[in-house]
Amino acid sequence: MASKAAAKALDFARIYSNLGLSKETVSSLQAFRKRHSEAQRIHAQLSAQPTTVDIAHYRAILRNQSVVDEAEKTLKAFKPVTYDVSAHIKAIDAFETKAVARAEETVKKIDEELKDLQATLSNIEEARPFDDLTVEQVGEAHPHLLATVETMMKKGKWTVPGYKEKFGDLSLA
């Protein structure tokens, strides 16, 4: 009972998107869920049907008692056929093995991603505030900025392109 409640509480759309599952894994899960829900629906329909035959009722209604006798004899002789489900079980086990392997790959990928994100977060937390940086330190970190500034000075450009558009003109004159 608890597993049915847990299955209903799962948000599969969120699981598909957040875990970064491959397209074939998602399609396999969706196909499995569809087959499962169809099997549950058919099972519910069949289990709701009566399973016993009231021979006395038919004896009272029908005039031809030989038909009722033959039907009763056939019902008593009926033996349900047993099927070998080992092939289905093997297929389910193979699917489960693939699903577990893909889940383990997904877990590894997520762990690596978390490790990278944790490293990025620690870098951000340990970084000095922008206000504490000097021009020399920014130049050391990004040499292309120094080269751009030197080129602009050689050409006699003293304004930064796009600065006035972004920050406005601060001149007092």
C-alpha cells in the first residue's frame, strides 16, 4: 500500500528534467509506466467481474437441460492453463539491470557536477571583493585589458566605447 502511495506522489516530469536522464531512459520509463497503468486498468476490470457461474440459475431459466448439463460438465473439467513466465521475468530483469546501470551513471554524473559546483562556490566565497582589487592585479589576471588600454592610448582615444551610452555623460561642462 505504501508503495502505491509513493508511486502516486512522484512527480515524474520533474524527475525526468532534474536528473538529466538520457532520452532513451526517459522513453523507456514512460513506456514502462504506460504498460503498467494499462495492466492495472485491465486487472481492475477483470477483478470486478464475477468469477462464479450460477448453474442453478440457468437450470431454472433454460428449458434445454442438456445444454446446462454440458456447460456444467465443461466448467468442472476446466483447468486453467499455466504459462511459463520466465521469459518475461528475464526481460524485466534485463530492463532492471539496464535501469540500475543508467541510474548509477546518472548518480556519478550528478556527483561530478556537484563537486564542480562546490568548487566554483568555494572559489566565489574565497575571492576578494572587487573593491579591494587594484588596477595592476586586474591587469595581471586579464592581460588583454592592458593591451587594449595601451592600444587606445597610442591612438589617442581617451574614452571607452559604449561608456556614455551605458553610464551617461558625467562631464560638468
